[in-house]
Amino acid sequence: MSNGFKKLFEDRDLEDINIVFVNSEYIQDLNMEYRDIDAPTDVLSFNISKNSGEIYICPEYIYESFQGDEFEEEILRLIIHGTLHILGYDHRESLNCSPNEDMFLKQEELLLKYKKICSS
């Protein structure tokens, strides 16, 4: 995964991304502490410095909706999603369809690009 991931973001000044897989209770605690939401979620990301950070993913939460190949694809999607947050993308901008770039469209574009990189 890492070689494809590096190629995916080679045009960005991405430094270091740590991916941490956690259980529902742990991500719920993080969600409460940092977002004041007392519920588990699929992914949270935190900047450590300008272009580095940590992505917390909860496989338990994801598995409720996705199994098999879909599960693996959703994990990749969430890694890309978290990385976009670390690079400065925001949901609010996506919801307002900012002139910059829609985060969710960018996420899906990068997922397709990742699949092409890995299949070649």
C-alpha cells in the first residue's frame, strides 16, 4: 500500500502519516474529546504539523456497513479522506462546493487513481 500511496500524493508536500486502527470505544472517546460528539465514527484525523498527522480508523464501525472487498476499499477511502484533511481539505468547503475543490470528489478521484497505480 505505501508505494501506491506515496505515488498518489507525490505532488503534495506530504511528510509523515501514521495510521492507527482502534476499536469503537477508543474512537468514541476521541470523538467526544475533540469534537464533543459522544458516538463512534469511522475516521478521525489530526494534524501534527503542517503536512503530517495521524489518522484513526475504526474497522468495527466500518464493518457494520462493508464486508469483503468493499471493506478493504472503504479502508483505503478513509485513509485518503484522512490524508486530505491533513492536507487542509474540509467538509464545510465541500458542502458549499467551494471554487477550490470538492473534498469528496477529490477523495473518489484519488481512490480511482490509487487502484490504477496498484493494477499497473
